[in-house]
Amino acid sequence: MKKTTYLIPVLVIAVVAALSAIFVVDEREKALVLQFGQIKAVKEDPGLAFKIPIIQEVVRYDDRILSLDTETIEVTPSDDRRLVVDAFARYRIADVVQFRQAVGVGGIRFAEDRLSSILNSKIREVLGADQVTSDTILSEDRGRLMIRIRDQARAEARSLGLDVVDVRLKQTNLPAQNLEATFARMRAEREREAADEIARGNEAAQRVRALADRTVVETLSEADRDANVIRGEADAERNRIFAEAFGADPEFFAFYRSLQAYERALQGGNSTMVMTPDSQFFDYFSNERAGQAPAN
């Protein structure tokens, strides 16, 4: 009975010791086995692993790609136009032993503070370099600038056991005090462009109107010319017909012209005409003259 009493606690202690000696490494992490703060083993492959109970401890680190947002900073490109920039980085722990030696017990938080300082330094260095203007940063060339920032930050972050996978500039804005002046300048430029477009449109409209007016004048001139030609030809034809009629029977032609004169002169109205009865105008009213009219 006494043996059983002592055996059970020993078995329990043995089981607990055996269980504490076993740990599982997840596929999304890496683990270090430490003994009195010294690295004794590195466990990078997922699965079961062992350690000495009580004496050794396990420290786990995330093996996935992590994200870090930098704080907003101001940079001054070569054209002296200040910009407010904030970025984010993607990184992972590439060398877990070097990472532990660099950050100690500070872990990820301490490493991200160090990495954030590195990124801000490289952002200022790259965006403030010669030949880099604010227009370059705001153009398609910003992709090339981000690659330069990533490469320089990656080289310096290796001392922390980190691999900087990517760096992206989220925003590149003007400081608040400069925005209004910039917007005013942009409005002025757009208004000037609009005025130039309006002036060019008015000039084009004047050319079109002048061309239309000239076309109208030329068309009317040609029409008047053609009309005068037709009227002249008609008058010539009329005169020819009258001349032939006059030559064929001068007496009848004189009689016909007199009738036309009577018709125009003797129309009703308020006009008064005083003439002597023996006037030649009344030749065809006398019996003798009327009797001489040719009969048809």
C-alpha cells in the first residue's frame, strides 16, 4: 500500500515532465529553444519538438509576411516643395536567430520601432535626393522610387534578421498650409486655359462668319450678274420684237403705242391733266385720224 502511495505521485510527475518536454511548432511560426537566455535549438519545421523541462523554454515568432504602417513625415524634394508622406511596408522574419540577438526580449514591437525608423530615414533619403522633384514623386516614377526605398531599407534591416518584402507610399500630399495656395494656382491655370480656349473658339467663329459673309456676297453678286444678263437679253429680245413689229407696220405700231399712253394717262385718280384738243396726244380721237387707221 505504501509503494502505491509513493508510486502515483512519481508517475504523475513523470507524465507532467514528459508532457512539458514536448511542444508543437505550427507551420505559420518559427521557434527558438532557450536555456538561461541562450539559444540551444532552432525549430523552423512544423511538427513535434522536444526540450528539457523547466530548464529550457520555447519562444515563438510569426513566420508570415507582416505589415507595418509608418508614421506621417514631411520630406523636401529638390524643388523645395514640401510633401507629407506616409507609407507601409511588408516584411518577414528571415533569420530568427539574428532577430533574437538583435531585439532580445523586446520582440516584434521593438523590431517594428527599429524598422519604422529605418523606413522613415530611407524615405527622406530617397525622396530628398538630387533630381527627385515633387512632380517626380507624384508621377508614374514613384514606383521606381518605392523600389529604391525598399532595396535600401532591406539592406539595413538584414541586421535585425528581417527581410523587407515591399514598401508602398500611401499618400504624398502637400502640407495643409500649402494646399490652398496650390489650389489657387491650379484654378488660375485652369481659368487661363479656359480663356485661351474661348479666345481660340471666338477666333475660329469669326473666321467661319467671315467666310460665310463672303460666300453670301459672292453668291448674291453672281446672282445679280446673272439676273442682269438675263434682263439684258430679255430687253434685247423685246426691243428686237418691237423693232420687227414697227418695221412691219409703222402705222399700227404708232396706234398701239398711243393706246398704251391713253391707258396710263386716263386711269382714275386725283390727278388732273390740262391739254388742248388739237394736241397730237389726241390724234386718234378725231374722226378723220380714226378713219385712217388701218383695218384688219
